[in-house]
Amino acid sequence: MGLFDRFNKRSLYYKGTEFKEQGELDKALECFNKVLKMDNEYVNAWYRKGQVFAELERNEDALYCFEKVLELNPDNVGGLIAKGVVLGNLKKYDEALMYFDRALKLDPKNMWGWFNKCVCLDVSGDIQ
């Protein structure tokens, strides 16, 4: 991949992130898809694409993206937490807790890991 292609890939990634933050989720997906066509191993693009799918409540698509993140980087704390959140949304609480625990083992001070673990325990009825 040449210098221009790397610049174009990053530019599209940041444009997609901007669209996501502005709530223009279809445009964001379009950008992330283009990035992934250029580089199918771009972990951050898979992560952002998964976030977009999660916002759209397309949980199976989001899971696929977060699984790709973890396939490319098994210790990606954000990917572990995000996959846990989606599993929680699917009411697969035991699996979700497993991913939160893996994330917290890697980063014990991660507030999002703790927050989401507590929410999962609460909605599953495991907190009394």
C-alpha cells in the first residue's frame, strides 16, 4: 500500500468516525466499508463498524465486527467490552460476563469494563 493509499485510508476512517459522531450512520458504514476494502485487517475500522451496527441494533452484524477485532487482536480491551455489551443486549449474560472479565483481567482499572459488568449483573438478576 503506497503513501497515497495509506493517507486515503486514514482520511476515510476519520470521515467515517465523524459521520458516526454526527449520527449519519449510513454514511459512516459506507466509509468503513471502503476502508476495509482497502485493508481488511484495519482493526479500528472493524471496531467502528461494529459500533455503528450496535447503534442500529443490528446485533449479529455488530458481533461479527467485534469478533473480527478480536481475531486480529485478541487482547483488544475495547473489542472485548463491546462484544460483551452486544452479548448482553442479546440476553447472553454469562457469555457477556466472560468478555467483561477478560477485558478487566487485561485492564483492571477500565471503568467501562466495570460499568458494563455491573449493568450485566443487574439486568441478569445476579445482583441482589
